[in-house]
Amino acid sequence: MVMDEAAVAMRGVTVPRVIITLVAAAVALLVVAPAWSLVWIGGAGLIEAWSWSTTRPFGTGAPVSRGRRASFTASYTVGNLWWMLLAGLFWSAGTVTGQAAGLAVALAIVSVTVLLFHNVPAVFLLAGFAPAAGALAIFLASGGRDWRELAPVWATLGLGLIFSLGRAMETPSVQASNRRLNASLHNYEILTETVTGVIARIDLEGLHQYVSPACLRVLGYRPDELVGRSRGEIVHPDDLSSVRAAKARLLADPTSSEVIISRVRHKEGHWVWLESSAKAVCESGAPVGVIDVSHDVTERLAAERALREAKEQAESATQAKAEFLANVSHEIRTPMNGVLGALHLLRREDISVEGRELMRQADDCGRMLSQLLNDVLDFSKIDAGELELSPEAMDLGQALDAVGALLAPQARAKGIDLTWEIIGDRLWVQADPVRIRQAMFNLIGNAVKFTERGSVTVRLDVGSVGKQRRRARLEVTDTGVGIPLHAQADLFERFRQAEGDTARRFGGAGLGLAITRLLVHMMGGEIGFTSAEGRGSTFWATFDAPAADPVAAEPAAEGLLDGVSILLVEDNPTNRLVARTMLVRLGATVEEAEDGLAGLEAARRGAHDLILMDVQMPHMDGLQAARAIRGLLGPVAQVPIIALTANVMAHQTAQYRAAGMNGVVAKPISPSALLTEIARVVADEEAAPAVAVG
């Protein structure tokens, strides 16, 4: 390193060194014999030329080879010896002047050599003082002058040396500064070699000025293979515009930074995705280029692309599942609507006791199948994030009474004693009555289903939590089969039942408890159980809800549909028979249409107070028919339309309303549900008549 620094220094002072050589040659002509002077001058010229050639690579920044370093060392050594020869020639002249000059030259050569290894200010001053002091010593020792005559010169040199040394001690060493600079450069080289990203500097023309060694690992190029080449040569043509635009933004605003993702061609020919963090490089306040650090993100982008494709496939599968469930629901509910509707109508017929029992069992089986469909659809809503609660004022006691009354016939048929108890007198809360009854039905229905003998006891305890909130706790205790310990941990998971043969013995798909847990959690509550195999179980659920004021029950309107003209649009003949019979018994007059086109033609006549519209029909479906009716002129466009459909998920009901329908009744059609929806739609129409949808 010392010799390298010396080479750089020698290169930097070439002109002064040549001037010194010429001055020394002129002095030699005055002191030494002309022949010897000319010989020395010629040799000095050759040595200077040699030294010039050995230091030349340092000026261009090329790497220093071992042979070039040895050549410089040789030229430097020969040059110093040649100057020592000049000192000897001066000394051999025999004059005081010659001896003084010879000693000064020799001391100067020694000083310069010392400065190569100890280039600190103090040594530098001593090196400059030594030749002058040596020359003065020769003059003093010659005897031609009194020492007192030279005393002022010595004193002046001494004072100057003391002053200069004092200042020099505070001045940092140039050599030390160079060492620190070299150490910093060395650390920078280590950093660039260690960093996994590719560090590159590009000028305003887009040419690489510097590329870090990581380029070989990332792109397969050695740094020297890219230096001087344009960045545009290796960037994918489709990404060039975005890369150039980012560079333009950086140069327009040097304080900003950019993150650029582009494809760069590997040396082997394939494309590598690089993510580059770039910033402008400025000199004297003006941008002169861009420096960036790039990382290979090919694998990351491939993983993100695979994840995106998997997400799209999952969404597609979810959509396909939703469509499948909708189709299956429609295909099952449509005939189920006819079965349950017919069974409901047969209750008023004169049938034997045995026939009524068979009819009751058929009705129970149909409702179990309907409940299974409801459970599957509820889980589809939950998975799609579409299951929502619709709180309203309700009486928890009335809800339990309704569920108990519904399940009591099933319990009596099995010989089970089903009882329920309500504790508390503040039973009105703001909650979703449909979901509350569903949770009650699932817990109590499970207890009845899995109890073969004994009893099912239900306890509902409602108390106050502050002035405006109520806390409800429902406990269902049975003497049924119980739950084995190993099956209890997964009991609330979907499609899980206590034992493998449970479904064969008792039926069900293992969805009821899972749905109940989700419903209770949506209400902010908790659910749990205790059970012992063979000795029964106790399930409990608790939740808080805002208190509500009691709402007086409106008496059922007698002859609600008396004189009401209804257009029934339904493609299934059985469903038309059931719906027509049900509506006629309620007092309505009914006109039938077998598809959407026929329904539209019947609606044009404007002789109907209400339209009941099936959704899935051939030729023209219910949505198209509803839009067409809303586009008619005159009062007919305002006739209320209620959808009759098995597809009642949130996004589907939103589509029905967007098409101009006023309400929805789910299949299988319940007379009470149909009357309730008709009453609601009629009330809404009286308050705010429907607006035609074009």
C-alpha cells in the first residue's frame, strides 16, 4: 500500500519533479565537470521516462499488476541512487559550495524516503529543515566564517522550526487521512461484495458507471461486462417505458425515490424480475445520474401469482358452490313445496285416524328435509359473509312457547316428557326473532332427537344487566344418549356428530350445533354443554341484548284476502294447485300463468291487486317479467309483486328488489309466512306506493 501511495504521489508531482531535475542539472554544470554533468543529466532523463511509464496506470484507475508495482519500485530506487550519485559528484568537487550542495541533496533524498513511511506534518517539517541545516553546517565547518556570523540564520531556522512544529502537531497527517480514506473504500468494497442486492449507478445517458459484484450471482454478468453498457439493452421491452418514466420522475425531483419492478435479461437468456429502489445522484445541486439497489423477486412474484390464481380459483369454486346450492335448493324445494302444501291442505279433509298419523309423519319428514336445506344454506351465507342479524322488538318467552309447541308433538310421539320454564318478567329485547327461534329449535330439537326415553327440560332465565340491557340464559337438559368424552371437543364443528353411527340412528348432517354456535357468537354470547355418555346432556347458551318495550300483538284480520285478485305466475303445476287452493281458501280470486311471458300478458290487462311470481321459469324468468311489468304504462306498473322462490340468500333477495319486486316468500310456502308478507307489502304500498322501474 505504501508503494502504491508513492506511485500516486509521484504521478501527481511529475512537472515539479522535472523542474527540480533541470535546476539540479544547471547547478551541476557550475560545480561538476561538464562531462559528468551531461552523463548525469542524460541518465536522469531516462529515469524520469521510466518513472512516468510505471505510474501511468494509476492515473486512469486501472488495477495495479504485480509486475507494474515491481517496475515502479525499481525505477524509484534507481532514481534515488542516481540523485545520490549527484550528491557524490557535488561533494567530490572539493569546494565548500559543492560539499554543501552534496550534503543537502543527500539529506533531501533520505528525507523523501523517510516521508514514504512516516508522512506526518512534524516529520515533513524536519525533512525540509534537514537539507538546509546540513548546508549551513558545511559552511560553518569550513572555517571561512565565524559561527557568530551564521547565528542569526540558525536562530531564524530554529524559531521557524519550533513554530512550524507546534502548528504541525495539530494538523492531521495526510498519510493518515489517506489510510482512513483507503479503509473507508475497503469497507465499501466489503459492503458491496456482501450485500445480496445489485448496486448500480447509471448516468444520464442510461449507461452503467458502476455495478456491484452481486450482479454475477443475480444476473450472471461480471460487473465489467455491464459497465459502459446501456440499461435499456437488458430490460424487457415491455418494461422500458415504465423504467424510463420512473427515471424521468427522479431527475425532475431529485429528493424523491422510486421503487421499480421490471424484467431484466439474465446472461443465460431467461428473464429475472428485479425490484429496484432508486434515487437520483446530484453534484453541485444538479442530478448527474441514478443509483439503485435491486433484488431478485422472481420467486416472490411467482408465489404471489400462484396465490392470486389460487384465490381466483377459490372464488370461482365458491361461486360454483353457491350456484350449485341455489340450483339444488330450487330443485328440492320446488317439489317439497308441493308436498308440504298438499299435506297442509289435507288436514282439512276427512281422513282416517291412521291416515292422519301417516300424513303427520310425512309432514315431519318433509320439515326435517327443509330444515336440512336451511342449515346448508345458512352455512353458505356464513361462508359468503352474507348472514346478517335483523334485530327487532320480540318476546323471548313467546319465542320459546312457539318452539316448544312445534316440537311437542314429536316428543309425545316418542313418549318423551317435554317441559319448559320461563323465569323473569322482563322478556322483551331487541334481537333477531328468526335466529333466536332457530337457535332454540336446534338445541331443543337435538335434545328431543337424541333422547329415546325419559324427559327434556328447558329453562329460560331472563334478567337485567343495568337499566337498558337484558341477559338471557337458555338451558336444555335431557336424559338421552349423552356424548362420549372423545367426541366432545369437536361437537360444535360442522358435519360432526358424536359417533359414526349417529347419523344412521338419529339422522341429521351435523350442522345444527355448528350453526347455533355461530348465531350465538354473532349475538355476542357464549354456548357450551356438559354431558356424560349414557346419562344425558345439558346444553346452555347465554347472550345480552338491549331491552325493548312490549309491542301489542295485532289481531289477525278476518278475511284478509277477501275480494283480492291475485295473479299466480308459477311453472310447476303441483305448486300452482297448492298455492291456488291455499289462496282460494283465504278468500282470494286467482288467475294462473305458467311462465313469465304468460304472466306479463296477464299483467297487461291490469285486473289484479297482487302478483305472486316464481323466479326460475322457462321462456322468461321472474326477474325479467318483473322488470317488464314495471316498464308498463299506467297503474298496472304499480301492482305489488311478491317473489315465490327457494333462493333466498341475501344477494338474491337484493336482486329481486332491484328488479322491482316488493317482497319475498321462501319455498316451501307457509300460509302464515305468505299472509304475513302480503300484509307487510300491502301496508308498505298504502304508506308509499311503489315506483315503476324502467
